[in-house]
Amino acid sequence: MKIWIKDPLAVFVGEHEQPPKRGILIEDGVICELLYAEPDQFDATMDASNLVVLPGLINTHHHFYQTLTRSVRSAINRPLFPWLEALYPIWAHLREEDIRLSTELAAAELLLSGCTTAVDHHYIVSQEVPDPFSIQVETAHSTGIRAIICRGSMSLSQKDGGLPPDSVVQLDDDVLQESEAFIRKWHDPKPGAMTQVALAPCSPFSVSKQLMLDTANLARREQVLLHTHLAETEDENTFCLTRYGQRPLDYLEEVDWLRATTWLAHGIHFDQAEIERLGRAGLGVSHCPTSNMILGSGLCPVSDLEKAGVRIGLGVDGSASADSSNMMQEVRQALLLQRLHAPPEAITPERALTWATKGGAALIHRDDIGAIAIGRQADLAFFSLDELRFSGAEDPLSALVLSGAYRAKHVMVAGDWLVTDYQLTRLDEHALRNAHNEAAKRLLSRAFC
């Protein structure tokens, strides 16, 4: 069946590319033609004359479970390390139903914001929930969103000089065995994959050096990507210098992570020489502007990183630090924040959208998503300008970013409609919100009993 996305108001195909004025033709979940004239053959049409069409947005760093701990009083107004110390004891009480509900709610939020592919970095493993990752895969699949589930880990507890409590760390050997089994069960390397796996020890302050090195070896053997937090705060730099006698990037190189199959969350506190090293190695960085601002972590030097050859994507980060899971809003935040570091003519709406689409796809080494192009997956987000905030806008594409679009009217993943007329097709938003709210209350109650 061929679907004609007919005569869109605007289509984002790239910063300097000619948009298809007559629309897009989709067949079997794949974009088969960009239209500059009416197609010869089609089976159905969608009138897009009042819609702006974007490639489905790609969220390259998230923590789904943190949707359950938004605006927790003990963590508000704290920088990263004290913030983590306030929240780790709560997260230690997660249950299987919490993982399912938080994954469902995060996926719902992301889809409604025009996001079609989400990376989640989960690293809380306990006796109560020994395999949260498979729960995430199964739940994400039921929502229809594409997912890269990062098999996270922590092995360095407070008694070992790390930050997390003993109840949520694992032995290195257990992490490696379970990671290998998880890859073989769930990772799909084929084009169009709905589920992929990356390996993601949490951070230098929560895992051992040996686990980082062994994980790098496992990732190379199984041909999966590597992901971790790095250079998010000055405290992290100080921790690495104190514990290891080296800066975070030197640490990363020593454990064999300085490679093109690695992407980092945050990447704020690098000096210019380190930025050049990152570029030469071909690493990527997930820029998380809202979280960085809320925690006061600093300003990621995106322009300098890109100039050096570092790939850039966007992430909403955890919903306990960004306090929302809205990718379209993250595009706007990225534009506004980066204009503090570079002139307006350099940080355009198109460039910010590129970070959230082609940039995100490059970060996770996917050449089948992230663009409206022939052969790409039919992952599309449709935005209407029928709101007061857009009234008077001349350029519809720029208006989405500058006037602050936050909810997509329709969203398609692999040719399937997951959002129609602002409503989720696979989830009951009202029932999900109620169940999730109750789960959040129970989690806090367990933690503080």
C-alpha cells in the first residue's frame, strides 16, 4: 500500500536541501519517493497542507525510570553529586511495575513530542528487579517506539569510594555475563530494527576501571555501541583526578573507550586539546541542554565539538533532572543555550533540528532513520501551526522551534500511526498518568518508611 503525504506546508529535509513540495510517498513502512509532482500511483492520501513534517526526532540520552521522581523535594536545587545522593536511596526501591510504567510514560511523552527513537540508559539493578532491561524492551515494543536500550551498570558503591548505595551495585563478572546474554537476546543489527542494545557503565564515579575495560572488549566482540556519562560537571573532573590521577578523557582512553563506536552524555568540561582528541577518535556527544541548566552543570561547547569532528545529538536526559521528556522542547532549548556560545546566524532552527534528527542517527550509527529521504524508515512527526503561539509566523519550520512547539498532531513509526490528532493510538493517556502517579507515590513511601 502506497500512502501519499500530500502537499505539506513544510518539510525538513536538511539545512541546504530542496524540500519535496508535493510531499512524500510511503510504502511498507519505508519512504519510497520524495515528490515534486503528483505521483503516478498511490493507494491512500493524507492531507498535510496545514502540517509541518519532520523526520521523527531521535532522543540520544534518557533515564526512563526517573519519570517517577520528578521535583522530589530533597533533590531540588542541588548540583549533580548531591542530587544523586538524594535520589539513589529512592531509586533503590524500584519494582518491576515501576520499570514498566516509567517506560510506558516516557515513551508516551516522547511520542507526543514527535520523538520516534529513544535511547534509554538504565543502570539501577537490584535483588528486587534483577533484569529491568528486558521489561524495558518488552514495554517499549508494546508502545511502538524504536528503542536503544543501554545495559547500564554500577559496581563502585559508597564503601568502595563511589556514589551509589551497596544495594544497587553488581559484581563486575555478573554485569559482563548478563550484558552478553542481554545482547544475544534482544539486539537486532538489521536495518529497520525496532530494538537495539548498547553497553553503558554509568560513569567513572560508579564503576571500576576494570569493568570499563572489560565492557569495551565485550562491545567490540559483540559489535554493539558504548555509552556513558562523561565530563558532565567539574566535580567529576575532580573525582577522576583524586581517585585515578587523571582527567576524565585520559581515563576514557586508558580503558579503551576512545573510539568511534562510543558516544558520551553531556560532554561539557573538556578543554580545547581534549575536544580535538575527541574529534580525531570520532566520538559523539549527546547534548542535554535542559538537564545541564537545571543542575547548573555548565554549557556544552557544541560548536567547538562539531568543528573538531565530534558528532552531536540531543537528549532529554532523566526526567528527574530535566523534569520532562519532550524532544521538541529540547530542540528549542538547545538553540537558545547554544546562542550564548555562538552567534545567532550560526545556531539556526535548521541546525538545532539537525542535531535532533540526522545528528542523533549518526550518534547511534543508524543510516535508516533521522532523515526524510528515499529508503529511510517512515518515521515522521507532523506539527500543526493552529495555535496562538504560531499566529503571524512567516516561516513555518522556524516557527516550530522559535515559538516553542511541544506536541505533535500525528506521529508515524515504520509507517504505523502511533499518534493521531494529538492522541496516542496504543496507550490510554489518562489511565497511564493515573497509574504512574500512584506508582510514584508508592515509591516515595517505600523509600521513606
